[in-house]
Amino acid sequence: MDRYAEIAQHVQNGYSEKARKAVEAALAEGCPAGRVLKEGLIAGMEVVAAKFKSGQMFLPEVLAVAGAMKAGMELVKPLLVAANHEPLGKVVLGTVRGDMHDIGKNLVAIMLQGAGFDVVDLGTDVRVEKFIEAIERENPDIIGMSALLTTTMVHMKTVIEVLKQRDLRTRVKVIVGGAPISKNFASEIGADGYARDAATAVDVVKDLLDNK
Amino acid sequence: MRKRFNSLALGADALLFGVARTPLKRNGVVVGGGTVIPEIKFTLPPLSIEETPTDEIEAMYREIVTAVCDRAVHLGQQSLVVEFELLPPMTVDPPMGESITALIAGILAEFRGAHGLQSLLRITPVDIREQNKPPLRRRGREMELLLDSFRRCARAGADLLSIESTGGKEVTDQAIMSADVRGILFGSVVLGCADMEFLWEKIVGIARETGAVPAGDTACGIGNTAMVLADQGYVPRVFAAVVRAITAVRSLVAYEVGAVGPGKDCGYENAILKAITGLPMSMEGKSAACAHLSPVGNIAGCYADLWSNESVQNIKLLAGMAPVVSMEQLVYDCRLMNVAAGKGESLRFRDWLSESDAGLDPQAFVLSPNAVIGLAGAIVSEQNDYRRGLAAARKAVELLREGLSKGRLILSEREQDWLSRIGQTVSELPSEPKDFIIGEKPKWKDHVNYGEYGIPDEA
């Protein structure tokens, strides 16, 4: 088994210490940080994400795996930054104004982080201005909005309209999700993607970034 | 002043739908007096409360309540409970919630006068204390608005005061995702019970001031979050079943402080609370599928004194508007249960409701009548909240293991593995609350303001 496969295997098993040591060894042997990330850490996480999506793993098991990935990332990330390595993508998440539900949004954050994306979580009851400030500050590729109430889902449309007014709409893609949200609603308000659950959110984000 | 229950009010054969040891009588409605009564709930269609004129919002509520009452009368229903679950902007703006409460109370009075339809109005403000991170549980603007909301709604004609309180949720949200039973006990029982005691003393005080009834709470944000995530395959079902058992300890506090029922519909732990308190409970099951899916559609009916649809948007279906459709479903469900009771067949009918669900899911299994009595007994055998929670968790594991070994419960290998893990965890937990709290407190210090739970930082 080569170093990359070894790292991927430790990540899949959720072995944080072993993953960290394997990454350390790979880097010491001169393996490029970008390949360690892609062929080791992310490759391992992708296997897990697929198992989670097909119902073969529970979320607590995925979290253990995410911990192993994080342990490896701590060694790789400074090297990637120093080498100006292009990140996978950055996603700003928030539950919209007036809505304090955040479990679904938190699940999406976990799955995206596990897949290697940078995630900025704005929390709950996020007003349009806070989304705008985060876009200016973080320069994300995507913003994701969540709502659980029929009386808050309408604020998603407001955010998209303000993005258009401020000439920010072309800078970011928008995905939406939550119990009352449907694919039709997402289309009607002009969102770029609809994630029916946390597992599919990763696929939606990847598709949007591939087509950006 | 909290008075702890130390025995059970009802045994397994007396734990029946429609019958409470201490029924609630008000406005000509008797809850738990031998008849199951529909509790109808609804919410608005997609719109922004902030951007919609108040008179338009009130017109929607008028339309919904009038329509559901019309249907109830048409079907010959003699009594019902209507729940007005305030949306966040209506709790933040107490006069708005008060105005809608008065409107609904007025419509119910009109139907009482014109058609003899007896009714009660339950109001449920949102626990807006969640807006701060970490939440301020005992002080601050949100707490003042929340209590003002209760007071104003009660004065405007609300009969029953309820809430889905969120004390401890800043811990349990994360604990659920990690299937962390320690975190569930810490958030739900150590923090949750402290918050329940503080909050419900205030609510009971407002009920005394205003003449309203302090009805009950629910650990919906904990027990139902785990249950729904388990149903979606995110967390183990056995974990969600153990969480349910633990949440009973938290919700029980309301009744130990002075609540008298009917308990809130989404508290499936109400089954256990009914056995302990003998007070009437609202339950929701198959006819609440409009709001969320669950593995307990029939078994929840075993304990229902009120039978609820949980919530439905006011949208048009083929038959009519969705709340009217829900009203009809609830009426027919209640009719069937009441006919069974009238023929002296409540026990047989209850057992059919139970058996149709219990073997297929651990959540349903721990809510079957004998399991409920076992859990209720374990809880009242202890007088400290943490020990109660630990006893409930251990009993739930024992019941699930027994069900599995006797072939009464089907569990996948993965679920069996998790049951072993959870069993191992709860067997290793300290029996002394202090030891447990010392171990857990540092883990959650960034998420919890301990002073807001009356827990000193150094404790």
C-alpha cells in the first residue's frame, strides 16, 4: 500500500493518530502536500461520504472520520497556504432571519468540512446584511441558506434579491435547504442549487463548483 | 416549590387513551375524562411575518380557525382543543401574539355560543432565549419578552400555557450528532432540569395570576431531533430510544413545579409522564405525518387524551385547506378510540396500537405500555435528576436488550453494535451527580453559560 492509500485507509477507519503520523511520514518523504490532501485525506473521506449517503454509516462514525481528516489537515494546510495551493472551495452557511433551527445546517457544515471545503458558519437568525458582510469579507464560492419555518423561508428570496442589487450575485452561487424547501421553491427564488439533505449538499456544492 | 414524584399514578392496565387519573375540566371540556379529543394545530403558508400587514395575518388565522371549527361542527364533534403556536416574531412582539390569541379565543366563543362546540385554546410561545449564543436562560430582553408573551396571551383568553423549552439544547444539539449519551444526560438532565424548574415556576406563577392552566412542556428539541435523525439514518435508532427515555426526566419537572396537563403533543415522553403523574397528555402520531415522519404512528395513540396533528401549513389540498383535512383525520381517529372505550375495549385496542409498532423500532419499543411502566418506575425510584436520567438510560438499554433477546424487537447488526456501545457507556457512568458534572462541565464550557443554569463556575 502506498503512502496515499495508507493515509486514506486511516481516515476511513477514523484513526486520528495513525492518519496524522502517516501524513507526517508522507511529507517527510517529499510527497507533495496537494497530493497528500487529494489522494490521501480527501480520498478517504470520499469513501466514507459515499457510505454515509447510502446508509451504511451513521453520523457519529462520520464525525470520528472527520476528526482523523482534521488531524492530517493540520499538517498539510500550512504547506498548501505557503504554496498558494488553490483550495477546494469556500462555503458560507447560515439559517435565515427569524429562524433559530440549526441542526440541519450544522450537518451540512460537517459534511462539507469532511469533504475538504472551507466552511464559515454564520449561525442562526442571519439577516441579509450579515450574509452580505460575510460575502465581502470571506469571498466564498457558495452561500448556503437554511430554513425550517414557512414564515422564514421567504427570506431566502430577499437575500438573493439583495445580492443582485449589490452586484454580488455573479460572485457567489446560492444553495438552499430545509424542511419546507423544495426544488421548485429553490428554482422560483433563483437559487442555483437545492440540497434535500446534508449528504446531497456535498454533491450539489461539487457540481456547482465544477460548472463555475 | 418543586414536589418530586416518588411513585406511579397508573399501572400498566390503567395506562389508557382518554383516561387520566386527574382529568382537566374547563370550559365544558374534560381532558382525560374518558374521551379522546382532537387537538388541532396549524401554521401559516410561506410569507414574511415582518412584511405582511397584521390585519392580513389575523385574517389568515380567522380563516383557519373558522374553517376547522366549521368542519368539527359538521362532523358532530362536541369538543376540541386549538393550539396557537406563536411564531418567533409573535413572541418577540407580545402585543401581536396577544391580539391573535384574542382573535382565536373570540372565534371559539362564537362557536361555543352558536353550535355548542366546547373548546380550549392552548398557546405556545417560542423559546426565544435561543437567540443568544450561549443563551441567557434567566435574564435579559428575550426572557422578559417570553414571560410577557405568556402573560398577555393568558389575559387575552388562552386556556392552556405551554412551551417547547430549550434549556440544555446548546449541549444536546452536538451530543445528538455524536450519539454521545453523556452529553445527552448533561444537557437534557443536569442543565435541562435546572432550566425547567426555573422557567416553570415563572409560568405557573403567570397561570395563577391570570387564571390560565399551566399545561406542560416537551423535550421536542432533544427527543424528537434524535428520533427524526434516526429515522433518516443519521444516528442509531437505539440511541434515539435511549434519548427518549432520558427526556422524560426533563419534561417531568414541569409537573413537579405545578403544571397540570395536558402535556404538549410532541413530547412522546408523555407516555412515561402519564404513568408517573396521572395527568392528561396530548399525543401525536400517524395523523401528524403532515408535520414529520416517525416510527411511532400508532403506539403514540395508546396514551392520548388529546390527539394532535402537530402542525400543518394552510395550503390547499384536493379536499380542502390542509388544517381542515387534519381536523377531519383527527376526528375520525378519536371516534374510533372512543367507540372502543365505550364498548369497554380500551385495553385491547391500546394493545393493538402498541403491537403494530413496538417490534419494528426501538423508539416504539420503549414506548410500549410495559416498557413505559418500567421506565417510569426507574425514574421515580430516584430523587436526584442526574440519577433519574441515569436510571432511565440504563432501564432503556435493559429493555432493548431483553426485547432483542426474546425476539420481540428487530435490530440490525449495526444497531446491536451501538446498543452494546451505549450499554457500556451507561454502565460506566458515575452514580454521584457531582462526579459526573465535574467530568462534563469543562467539555461544554464554550457553549454554555453555567450561571444561567444556577451552576457555579467552580462547581
